[in-house]
Amino acid sequence: MEVNPPKQEHLLALKVMRLTKPTLFTNIPVTCEEKDLPGDLFNQLMRDDPSTVNGAEILMLGEMLTLPQNFGNIFLGETFSSYISVHNDSNQVVKDILVKADLQTSSQRLNLSASNAAVAELKPDCCIDDVIHHEVKEIGTHILVCAVSYTTQGGEKMYFRKFFKFQVLKPLDVKTKFYNAESDLSSVTDEVFLEAQIQNITTSPMFMEKVSLEPSIMYNVAELNSVSQAGECVTTFGARAYLQPMDTRQYLYCLKPKKEFAEKAGIIKGVTVIGKLDIVWKTNLGERGRLQTSQLQRMAPGYGDVRLSLEAIPDTVNLEEPFHITCKITNCSERTMDLVLEMCNTNSIHWCGISGRQLGKLHPSSSLCLALTLLSSVQGLQSVSGLRLTDTFLKRTYEYDDIAQVCVVSSAIKVES
């Protein structure tokens, strides 16, 4: 871990050690059958071993704790703790000792020293101890720079530094997807669903303590990660929220824009900030890690100048029998439109009514509902298509195909609801 040890002899010695929790002792069991030559000798030795678990001696995991044997891995979101000790190895008193610890990352340099005040003197065989803590918020190479300055009895000022390099790894792989749910335009606005996929990319299991979405001021959020069982609310992942290495878990959230931020037409346009994910986990013997994503942004769907949505449509209709649908037309532009409705028949869907009728003027952010009648001449799952809206002011036509799908069955078949 040490990069460049000091070349000059100094009166003080600097030691830097990482503070981590111990781990459970792991032993390799050696067993044999009673008919073999050793008989019960190996089993008796394991039963007498104080590090094994009573009644489960052949398990590799023991019941004793062992100190870390190496520096270990440091993951983003965890707290890096280090013990710094400056010891006077000489036989003279050293004065004005100042110990400084900085953490150098790719983007910044942080001072981690608990105190920047100098110690007046340090007697022989005495030491100055300090413990530093830092929540790691960047991945990549980190360098811990420990600098010591002091004054000898002869008045000579001395100074030396040590560098300790370590890598910060990524513990989780977080992917997000947005889904736009088109609801009734008479409500405040359409809902947005956020799916978060969280994968454990470490080599040890994690206990997922909390995964929540902190919405921006524009949205209210509802978590969809729990179910009601026997009157109690439990998570969809069960009572044990462990995430094994390389496993992925999906979380779902529903966001609704607040009324004061929704536009009159019920649509929020452009790029909006949804919020950020807050993830808290524990590893090994309870070491806690926390990760917050950057602000998640969502591009609102574009509907153009005129939006056509379905308010009502049957799921199943009879062959060659008329059925009714209700459409809603909304002016999403900033100008008044004079609309004409045209209906074009397809090979399977036929419109009943007068094509080319005037709908009248539609002001910005206004809407109107239309009741239309159709019939299908072909069985199966058929697509409703062929609506055309023409703005007579600009002579611009808007085409709407694949508006919805209906299941067309023979009239002799009784459809049960």
C-alpha cells in the first residue's frame, strides 16, 4: 500500500492502518469415515477445536472472530476509517508536532485531520494517535497523504510525508426506466412509473435496509414494493431483504405531478426532474453503506399540436355489429384551431357516420369529446385506425392510426364478462 517510504532518518515513526470490523473465522474441515484408518480421530480433533461451532463442526464457518489480514475492498458509499499513529522512536523530546491527513481524489483534496493544532512536545516512547473517518463519494483512485512536521531539541525543523493509495469500487449497478401511463385527461395529469433495477456487483451478500425515491418538488411518489398479507404490509421480496452477489432486484414507484405544477391540458412538457434514489445497505458484520443517485430526469412524451385519446372502448365486440367508442380531442398548441373530422375505412374496420363534418373552433388547452360508431367485418384482434383531423386555418392534417385494438368474435359465440 505504501508508495514512497521516506528516505531520510527521522526521530518520529508514522504508522497508518485501516480500521475494519473483524470477520468470522473460516476453517477447512478434514473428516473421514469410521471404517477408515484414522477412525474417529479427525472428528474428535474438530470437536476439541475451540474455533468450530458445537454440533456443526464440519461447517467451514467458525464461531470465532479474526482480525483482517489485508487492506480489503472499499466501496462507494461506505465510510473509510483509518488509525494514524506517530511514535517517538528517539531518546530526546520532540517539540511542535503537527500531523496532517489529506485525502486526494481525482476531483478534490479533503482535509481529514481531527485537529490542526500542533502538539507542544512528545517524550520518548510516547505517541500521538488520531482516527479519521470519511464517507467515500467517488469511485476510482484515492490517495491518503499523511504529513508530519516537528522540531528537534537542536531547533531544526523536520518534515516528511507518506502516501497510501487505494481503489474505491462500485458496489451497485443501478438502472432506471420510465413508463408513461396515459390516464383520464380530466384528472390532474398522467402518471409516471419509475422502475429501478439494483444489482449487487460485490462478492458478498447485502442486506438492503432502505431503497426509497426522494421526489422533486414537482411530484408526489407512491411506492409499489409492498403487499398486504394477513393485515400486515410486507415487502414483495419477503421477510429477508438479502441481495446475493450478482443478483438484481427491481423496485417500482408511481409519480404524480402536483396540481400547482401541472399545466392546464394535464401535460408537463419537456425535460423534468423526477427525484433521486436513496439506497442504504449493510454488509458482513453490519458495515453500513449509502448511495444516492444524481437527479433523475424524464423527457415528457410529446403529443404534437392535437392529442387524440380514448375515453371509452369495449374490449370485445361482435362481428358485423356496430359498437361505440368515445374519443377526446385536446388542443395542445398555443393557437385556436378550426377542426374537420374525416373517417377513412380500412379492410376490417368501418366507420359509421358522416365523414368531413365540422367540429368547430377549439381554443388552446381546450378539449371536446366525440361519440363514434364502428363495425368490424373481420374476426380476431383488430386495430382501430383511419381518423383524420384537419385544421382549416393552417390547412394542416393530423393522422391517427392504431388508436386502439378490439377483439372481434362471431355473434354466435356468447362472450362472458
